[in-house]
Amino acid sequence: MCYQTRANLMKSLLLAGAFLALPWQAANANDSGIETLYLQQCAACHGPDRLGGMGPALLPENLGRLKQTEAERVIREGRPATQMGGYKDILNDQQIADLTKYIYQPPSHELKWGRPEIRNSQVVNHAAGTLPDDPVFEADMMNLFLVVEIGDHHVTLLDGDNMEPIHRFPSRFALHGGPKYSPDGRFVYFGSRDGWITKYDIYNLKVVAEVRAGINMRNIAVSADGQYVMAANYLPHTLVLFDADNLDLLDFIPVENAQGESSRVSAVYTAPPRGSFIAALKDIPEAWEVTVQDNKAQLRRMTTDTLLDDFFFDPGYQHLIGAARDGKHGVVIDLDTGKTTAELPLPGMPHLGSGITWEYQGRRVMATPHFRAGAISIIDMDTWEVIKTLKTEGPGFFMRSHENSRYAWADVFFGPNADKVHIIDKQTLEIVKTLQPAPGKVAAHVEFDRYGEKLLLSVWDNDGAIIVYDADTLEEEKRIPMKKPSGKYNVWNKINYEEGTSH
């Protein structure tokens, strides 16, 4: 919610009148009173329909990672470094509690976000080709990091040579799915849970364009040639294709099977050798390969025997490895034939999106942590057999390495040992060291520099930090204070699909 002046209050009420024609029926008089309170206090920034505006969308799907107790605290006290002021001097405790409950309830009418809404949301600040081509700062442009700070919704641009911040700028609320770079590394595209795509010019440190692709978005992907951006949505059930230059809408694809059953999209990925996108569908047993011809999406459906929740690819993008929704196994799909060629025993719900590969005794192996088990599975990618299962101190979320490093790093993101991180020798397949960088605070998400010589680890806390380690000696070199830093993304590793970095 947003603290508003009297003028903004009048504006919100006028806006509200235009939307009340929608079939938004309150269940009872008390609910109607809460809705009126919302329209009076929150609608100017978050929209009369709760779809968002200046502030984020206030819908159950978009608030999934925010506990109701925390939401109540934000309403009462505000959120630092944002336009969200506190309401403790305006609303009483019961009103704040009622508003919190209200925003976690689904609206009674169907929310729509189609072609007209997408086009109307587009803002172009600097048309393609109008900004200077020379960077406004000096650095190795291939060894830059972007660090997403979710504590106060900012992004820090970090010099990977001296590990010093270059610039810090505000982001959209709740970035999700990891930023994606253009093939030359100049532009970066951010996706927010609220569906906003932001194109940012790293050379000029400016937002180029924005567009809202959906109400609840999972992630975005940039095509290998840099011409297109595709968005994967939970709400509505769509894939949306944009021109990468100014984020012009090109195609809008409802996601449904031949029987008309629709599905959320878990994620969309770029498959560079294939010149296509691969979409993971959450509610129907299919995976889609999407190619673009004449600015239109062409679909190829691959059916499976089970619902798939997450994907991984071999380095040549010949095979797709999918995690089954039952959390007990995975499947291997040949992307040329679309046929399932193998099944993998993977109990514990693997996080394949964080998997990595490396050469081990002359063969390619992949490793993945598990959401629900304290284990890391290491799989031979020729035979698709699990050759080793490493026991960890709890379920993990992220794994990272680099082709020039002998080590792989894995966090213990879930459970009582979330402040620890394991270091694995890639040739012995053993955990050789366990670090506890900040006791009592979550340690997560490693990313290496372009050379594999240094790496960054997040202390995932509002009073957190990025810790710089020597990748060979495993010794800590420095700490950079940050506000709950989550993901860190190195330009070189991302645009070259470095084997130790998730794609």
C-alpha cells in the first residue's frame, strides 16, 4: 500500500469508479467495507483491481513469498527506500489486519491481461539506437556482475576485477527468474513476479524500456541472436513474445493442450544451438519448443507421461532433463524426436534449474541439489545413471562451479543448517570443506568471475553482504555490505553458457 496525499486519494477514488463495473462482488457487508478501505488507502499505487501500478500487485499469487505477518508489518511501518510509507498513524490494528487478510484473498472476478493491456503498459524511455555506444565507466565489460538485492529492491553493478561497486539502481518489486543479457553483454533484461520486463543499458546506466507481460510471471528468456524476449506466465496462462529492441509486443500465445485445458508456464529457456525457446508447462504433461518465424511463434509439442516441474539441458541441447512433479524421479527427453529416452531415480525433488555439469574421468556428469532431501545427485550423462549421491546437511537450492575451478559449491538453503555451504571436489566427488560464513544467517548462491579465479557468495539477510573468496585457496578476501543480496550474475559466464552457471 502507498501513503497518499489528498489529491492522490481523490484520483484513486475516481479510478476506482471506472473499475467497479467489473463483477467484483463483496461476500458480505464487512468485506465491502474492507474493499472500500482498500480503494481509499491503497488503490492509487496498487490499482483498484490489485493488479499493481506504481506499487506491486497485491494478489495471492504475487505475495506467495511474503508471509502475512510480514505484510502486516509493512503496512504498519512502511518499507524503507520505497514510496511505501507506514499506516500506523492512519489505520488502527484491526483495519491493518483486515487489509492484510483482504490482499491474500483472490478477487471474485477473473483477471485479464491480454494484448491491449500489454501494449498499453509499454514505456520506451530511449528508443533503440539513440543512446551512445561507449560505456560511461571503465571496466572489463565481460567481467561485470549484477547483484540483485531483494532487501530493498535494488541492483548493484559490480566490477569483477577489483570487486568494487560501480553503480546501484532501483528495480521493480520482487525480481524473479534471474536477469538475462543480450549476446554482446550490453543490455540486461529483468523480469519481476508482477510481470514487468525491464530493459537496462549497462553501458549508459539507464532504463531503456519496460512492458508488463502478465499479472504473475515466472521468468523471461532472450533468444540466442538477441532479437527476441519471451515471457512465461502463471497468470494468465500465456507465453508472450517481444521484440528485444523496444519490447514491442509481437505474439501472444495462450498455453493449452489439444483438449483446451490450460496450463501455467513454469519457465522458459533459450536453446542456443537450436535457435529456439523451450517452455516447461506446469499443469499439462507437455514441453514446448518455440521457434520464431516472421515475428510469430511456431509451436512444437513434446508429450510426456508425467507433469514436469523443472528443466535442465545437456551442453549441446540435445536432451532435456525434467523433474517429475511427484518429486521422486526425472525423465530424459530427446529434443530431436520429442521422445522420452530414459528415467532417473531422483527422490527429494531435484532443483534441476540449478544443476551444473563437468568432465569426470573422461565423461560428462551433471549434479543437482534437492529441495526435499539433504542430498546432491551426480549423474552420468551418457548412461543417465546416478553414479553417486552425496549426503548434505540439508536440502539445497543452488549449485555453482566454473570450468577452470576444481570445486563445485552447494548451499544448504532449507532447514536449520541454512548458514552452511558445502565445497565439493569435482574429481573425487567428495565434500572437502563446509563453510559457515555468517552463523545464523542464510548463505546461498555462488557465482564465479569470468576466469574462475574469484567467486561471490551471498549472506542472504537484510544486513547481509557479498563475500569474495579465492576460488583455489577457498580463503575469504573481502565482504561488501548489501541488503539481502540474492542472485549474482556474471556477464561472461551468462552469455557464454559457462558450464558451472545455470542457464
